[in-house]
Amino acid sequence: MKKLLLSLAVALTTMAASAASYSLTGGFNNWANSGTDFTDNGDGTYTVQVANLTTGFKVVATGSWSPQYGGYWDGSTLTLGVKFPLLCNQDNGGNDPNNIPYADGITAVLDATVVFDTNDWTLLVTGTIDRTLPALWLTGGFCSWSGPGEGASVALTESDGIYTGTATFSGESEFKICGSGWSPEFGFAGGEDTFTVDNLEGYLAGTSNAKLGYCPKQCV
């Protein structure tokens, strides 16, 4: 009997030591994969509080980049107070899921409560909506995808809600408009749409790379 009790104690200790831990990562914490750690609620759900959760984030195993949980690459966006279905890289052929963007033009959520539910693999975010845009940059193939505010990325100038910048594209190129730390991100919702030299106006409704068709001259 003593031997049986000892074996049981060892097994329980091992289980406790291997309990999963998760962290939230994104532009709000410079994509650190630890530090913004979830608290285990003991029922398959995990909760973390973030003072200013800017759009574009993921859930990762603490201190690791796999498993990694984010959005599907279909232009789906997270609505406050509504469960958002998550895609795991381990269920996606090892390919990273999309950064999770907010719906409805939200750029950040203040005093955010984030609940990661491993019972149905969803994320729930609640808090105070913020739609204030930060400084923005244009980046893409034309500058070898320099980080916003780095390298040859182009700072955009704002006037009455209109952001303007100039870049030189050579042939077909992809690009995004992003804030510092790649958050927020503005691009296409998906599909095969492109901007062309004859139509440089369009609606950036997602986070997929925006596409520019053949452009033999400078495009604004």
C-alpha cells in the first residue's frame, strides 16, 4: 500500500508541472511571447487584463511560438463581446494563423479583458472601444517589408483624416499600412483584388497584403 501511494503522488506532481500556460502577444507588447500571461481559471478558460490592447494579436504558449492561436485567413474580424474562433498553427500544416484584427474600425480596446477558452478554442474580448488612429507607415515589397518606422518604410502624413505618402513601386508589389509594431494593420480582406495604375483608390477592409498591379511610374 505504501508503494502505491508513493507512485500516485509522483504522477500527480508530474501532471501539475506540465500544466499548459499561455500568453497574449501583439503590437501592444512588441510581440513578446511572455509577460502578458493568462491566469488559469481551472475550467479550461484563461483570462488576462490588458490596459491598451491594440488590434492585431495572437495567443501563444508562454515563452514559445508554437502552439500559436490566431485568426483564419479569410478576412474574419473580432467583434467585442462575441466569441472569435481560433486557428492553431499545429492544425494548419505548421503555417502561422493570421493576427487577430478588430471589426468595426476599432484600433484598440482600453481596459480589455481577454478570455481564451480551450473548451471550444475561442477568444472573447471586452472593454472600452478606441478608434483613434496612431502614426501610420506604408511598408511592403518596395522596401523589403521594413518594419513600420524602420528602414525605407514611408511615414504617412495626416490631414483631416486623410493619410498621404509617396513610394516608388517597380512592377507588381504588395503592401500594407501599419502602425508601430505592425499594429494596427490595414490591407485587403482577401481574394484577388488589386489596385491598378488607373485606380489607386480602394477600401482597406482587412489585414491581408494589399496588391498593386503593374505600375511603371511613381504611385501615390
